[in-house]
Amino acid sequence: MTQTGSNVITVPPLAGTRNRAYAIARNIPEGVDTVTVDCVDLLACTGSFVDELLRQVFRYRKAGEMRVIRLSDDDFRRFLDRQAASHRVSDRVVIE
């Protein structure tokens, strides 16, 4: 069953570990339509953080799409493009 509505998670300023990605995504209910990822505070990230965030949102939480807002970090964008393609979810990730 798909839940309607949207869930917002805020990426911390230093987004560097898989455990951190798990921690910020763990309260997202399973099956939501959209997860909004707010990057307003982001200063630096790693590829493993982005990879785990995608895994949590799509594989474990089974979200329909991920919307990324207020993104200014080029590394996050590059990691997101690469990892979304690797997970075959590029069509479900929207950067606004």
C-alpha cells in the first residue's frame, strides 16, 4: 500500500558515512510517494553517504521518488547522478 504525502529529511552539514544516511532516513515510513531531501545545510559529503541514502529511500523505504531541494554542493550532485544510475533509479530522482 502506498502512502500519500511527502516526507522531508534534512541532510546534515557533514554527510560522510553510511550510518549517518541510515540515521536520517530511518523514520521515513515504507511506501511513501515522495521523499524530499533538503540540502540547505550541506557543506560536504561522500559517495558512500549518497549511495546509502538512495538505498534507504528506494530499496528499504520503497519510496516512489526522491526530490532534492536547495542543493548547491557539486560533489553531492555528481555522486547522486552516478549512484542513481547504478541503482537504476535515475528516472525517480528529481533535483530542483
